[in-house]
Amino acid sequence: MNPSDFNDYQIVYQDQDVLVVNKAPGLLTVPGRLPENKRSLATLIRQCYPNSHIVHRLDQATSGLLVVPQSKNALSNLAKQFQGRTVGKRYQAVVTGILNSDQGEVTVPLMCDWPNRPRQIVHADGKPSRTRFRVLAKNTDSNSTRVVLHPETGRSHQLRVHMQHLGHPILGDNLYADVGDAERTPVLMLHAEQLTFRHPTSNTQMTFTAPPQHWPHLTGTTQ
């Protein structure tokens, strides 16, 4: 079986210690409990690379880059990098509305909305979280803004909730945007476009970048 046969992920880089893959939107990172949620990146990739381990995740709706360790030693090393917050992550998103500020940060605490799982909410008793954002382009015709997002913490749905908190939910987000903005695009306009980590064997810093490939074109002029 050839990984290139899949539309679900692409191999960006591989060696004996790690794979870097670009996950398509709509694919779970790991299988869920229900039978309809068994299909995932983890199950698909192990058909070709049986020694694959999952060390971090993307939401099912989010596309983009993941590093997949190929040994227990690589898994342990990369897990420590993620726990120590030394892994660099950069996302790109398109949000509804025109942001007033061209850059800034969101630092509100987050916690699970237990009666409405998997939704997360801003709450004083939640865990600290921080996201930096920077505007790339503003499209007044489509009333949207393209932004770069740098999560400095890794809370569940952090980027999606933080942008909603700013009053600019991500287009295509069926959890945090209103119905109109959730249905404006067929996919969630959130993509993990860059990943930086140290190779678990050589300790060389490695950076990988993959632009979003599944986003629909939004008509109108940008500025």
C-alpha cells in the first residue's frame, strides 16, 4: 500500500525516527470509541508504517502538520519537547469579520463545557492559555480576515475559542461560529501550517511548512 494513494494525509518528511505528515480536514488523529469513529490518521498510517506513535493531535476538522514518532525512544523525546513547550507551532486561519488590531494576544482561561462536550468555554476556573495573532489580509467584500496564530499553550480547541472570544470565530466552525458563518465554507478554515522541533536522535532543529490545500477561494479584494 502506498501512502500517496490516500487523500487523507501526505508524507512531508520521513526517516527512521520520525514522519512529518500533512493531515486533511475531517480525519480524526486517533480513533474514537464509537464504531463510526474508528477511521483515523493513526489507523491509516500504521497500515504503511506499523511503528508509528501519536505524540500530539489536531482536531478532526483542522488540517495540517503532525510529527509521528517511529520508535519508543523518539516518542519519549518528542513528548518531552511538547511538554516543555519547545515545539514551535504556527497556524493560519480565516475568521469572520474585520479585525481592528493587526496583532495582539488572547490570554483568557479555558475549561471544558461538560454538559456540551467537546465544547470548551472561557471560565475563571479554567486552565491558563495564550494565543498570539497577526493579521495577514483583510477582505472587506467577504467580511473576513486571514490571520496567523501562534498558540503558546495547547488547550483543547484553544485557537477556535480564542478567536470566538475576540468576536471573530473561524469560518466553517460548527462548534463556535453562528450557523451562517459555520456554513459559509465546507471546511474549518484552520490549518497547522508550520511545525518546528528538534530531531529526537540528531538534536538538529527542523522546521516544516505546508500551506493550506483544502480551503475554498473567498471572492473579493484583500488589503
